[in-house]
Amino acid sequence: MPPTATATASTTPVAAPVVLAAEDWTARERAHAERADAFTAGWRERKPLGEKHAIEDFLFTYYPTRPAQLRRWHPGPGVVLARPTGHVRAPGTAPRPDDEPADPYAARAAWRWYRETPEGLTLDADAFVADRGDTVRYLRALLAATASRPGRFGCFGLHEWAMVYRDRATGRDHRHPLPLRLGHAGTDRVVESHPVQCSHFDAFRFFTPEAGPLNRLQPTRETQPALEQPGCLHATMDLYKWALKLTPAVPGDLVLDCFELARDVRVVDMQASPYDVSSYGLDPVAIETPEGKAEYVRHQREFAERGAVLRERLLAVCEALLDRAQPEPAPAPEVSATTSR
């Protein structure tokens, strides 16, 4: 996704850092780990047994989620973690961050993109932007563009149906080990009798070859910033992906809020899919019926509202990073800076 952007120096005043006392931030760290562990419990139980879950595993296979990484709490930019009383500076070899070390301050001091100040540890915004600035600027532009558009609520989740369209006729196996609720022929008829209008490239790229030409839009990676819109379930789930890409600059509660929303969206995504999800104790959202369409749109609107809040919080992180980092040198005249993720 290579949008063209001209770099400009920020003029936004940078607020003084907030200093969290050791008792405060260590309590937040523990609470975060407990919440993360609850979210990942099913995956961690299933994985050593080789068991699969067609709905929940998506959050750990499609998105690059590692439970140990997810349970790490970060305060975000502009926050200083005060040194505990009696702390001795970390030696050259600190405990592994995944270990629940006896000295969490020393362990965190060894994490990438942290630096020590006289007040304590803080995110090194300069170093983070130096390494990941293209990503930060791309995501700021993408999130802002998405937020500026009205949501569209007429796709009815047909992307999942288009991903299995004519599988039986062409001898392919469909994507999940679940039966199709309407069978292969019934699934194909739903696709053929509805307008397919998917705006999200990372859903469209999984359409079957026969379904691709049926889509009224032909999204590409390059057009994603121009097409992404807040009514799309997958664009809402991707807020979690963007939070991961900005870690450790994203506050821990925001990462888990994005994960929670993605989890809730994923359930409805599969309920509205052609798959029979009754084995998971779920009823279908039968989008081939008027009642199912109305139910799907109700879910879409609710998710769009929740997503709008998280999108603004992620945008604020991007702005804070770029404001706190040293201003970029002005570009040469007539030359634009091309950025990519």
C-alpha cells in the first residue's frame, strides 16, 4: 500500500509526561495480564491438543497474536513508569520479559523501544518513529480516511459466501471444516441472487476465481485507503491488527479493547456466513432472508459505533508519536516522500 505523503513538522504542543507510581503501574500490569489470559485461555488449551475452533482461531492465525505478547502491558507514549523503591539498575542480562520476573522494572528496561529517564522508564518515541515511522504515518492516514467516511451497510456479509462460491462445482474444498448451512447449490444461489459489493481488499482477495468478477468493486492493496469504510466488519476487526502493528506504543487497555471487539465481530461474521455454526451453540444470521439482513445491519451499526471510538484512540496514538518524535527534516522542493507499511 504505497500512498504518497509529504512530510511536515508537527506544530502541536507536546504535553508533559505523566508519571505513574510503581504501585500504580504494576497493578495495571497485573490486571492487564489477567484480562489477556482470559481472552487467550481457549486457544492456549486447544493448541497443545491439536484442536481447532473455526471461529476463535482466526484471531490467532490470521492475526499475528501470541498470548505472551498480548499479556504484556504498555502505557503508551508520554507516560513514565516510576522506578520502584530500592530498585537497582538492570544488569547486562535482564530476565526474559515473558517470565513474570521478580523485578518487572528491570525486565521492562530490556524491552525494545524503552529508555530510562531520571523519573523512570518511558517509551522512546524518537527511536520508535525512526524505526516504524512509515507504518505510523500510513496508519494515521488510513485511520483518518476511514473515519471521515459514512459507513455502508448493504453488503450483508456476502464476502464469506463469495469465498466458497462454486467450490463443489470446481472440485475445491471450502475454507473451514464446517458444513454449509444451505449446501453447495443453495450457497451458490445466494451469491448469484444478491449484489456483491465488498470494499475490503483482505476479504476480496480470498474470493473464489468465479466470485471475483461478481464484486461491484475491485479493491486492491493500493486502493485500500480510498475504499476502507467503517461499516465493514473486517475493517473493524483490523483495528486489532493496527494496534498490534503499533505495539508497544499502544496502551495495553486499547490493544485488549481492539481484541475484544475483533472477537465479537468474528462471531457475527461466522454466524452470517454460509457455514453451519450450530455445533458451537450459535444460531445463524440468515442473511438470505429479510429478517437476517435486518439483524446483520443492526450488528454492523453497533460494531461501527464501537469501532469509531477505538479508531479515534488509535489515531491519537499516531498523533502523539509523531508529535513527540523529533520533527522530520523538510523534504526537498518538488519531491514527495513515498511511504509503505
